[in-house]
Amino acid sequence: MPSLVTSLQFNMDTASKMRGNDRCILRSRLHRSSSQAVTTEGLCFEEMSQWSHSLDRLLSSKYGVTIFQAFLKTEFSDENIEFWMVCEDYKKTKSSFRMCSRAKKIFKRYIQAEAVREINIDHKTRDLIRRNIKEPTTACFDDAQRIVYGLMERDSYPRFLKSDIYQAFLDSTSESSRM
């Protein structure tokens, strides 16, 4: 089974020129360049092929999220999936004290202007969230999360499906299922 890459250090221009058997070289480079790799034991071709049906299906798979995140890192837009995942986790927060603390951290890291991992949202949404976090609820980031999801769905996701990263993993799981 191939390894799932959580940190990539290679040039996508070079990767996009690779075809066929060169995808083995790509997988090898991905694995070697990762600072941390996760085994894909249990990942099958059927699951991976489902990812092409919708972004929801991709994001409902732990392997799908990891591979998609690796792809987004190569495009310098992994803050989008990171924010989306943080929001999903935030919605599970029960304690109002913890919710308040986490809301402020999320705002500071992703929402405020010039944030370390600033996401691309309009100023109206940013201002609405600024007001919402004064008395946070599980829904206070929903508008921003919807915007980020839409950006990923329209922009990053279609490129991911055509990427050599996805194709290489799809090919390798296809080969494994034939054995």
C-alpha cells in the first residue's frame, strides 16, 4: 500500500509533467519528502473512486481529508481545509467556557485581518463573526465555513481530482485490488 503524505516538499509543475510509470516515482518522492507519513492500510479503490462523486464524500473519509490536505499544501491553500476541520471539531464543543476560548483562538488564527492562516472571506462575514464570538454558539463560524467549502468545491476540488497526487493513489489502489 502507498503512504499518505501529510507534508509535501516538491514542485507541482514537475509532478504535473509525470505520466504512467512516472507516477511510481511521484509516490516515492511524496513519501520521501514527507515529515510524517500515515499508512493507508484499509484504503481501497472503491473508497477512493467515491471521492470523485462529491467533496462531501471526500471529506467524509479520513484518508480523503489527508490526501486532499496534502494536495492543498502544494497549492499553498491548506488553511481552507484546516479551517473547515477546526470548525467541524468546534461544533462538538459542549462547555460554554471552552467554546468562548476556542472561538477567540479560531478568530485570531483564521478570521481576523492579517491572521497567520487567514482564509479568504468578505469583510461582512468577518464583521459578523467578530460580533458572534462575543457570545459564541456552535454556529458562529457557519457562514465562513460555507464560504470556504464553496471555494474548495469550485476551485481546489476539481483540480485535486485531476492532480497527479489523486491519480497516483487511485492507480496504486486499483493495482492492489487486481492482485
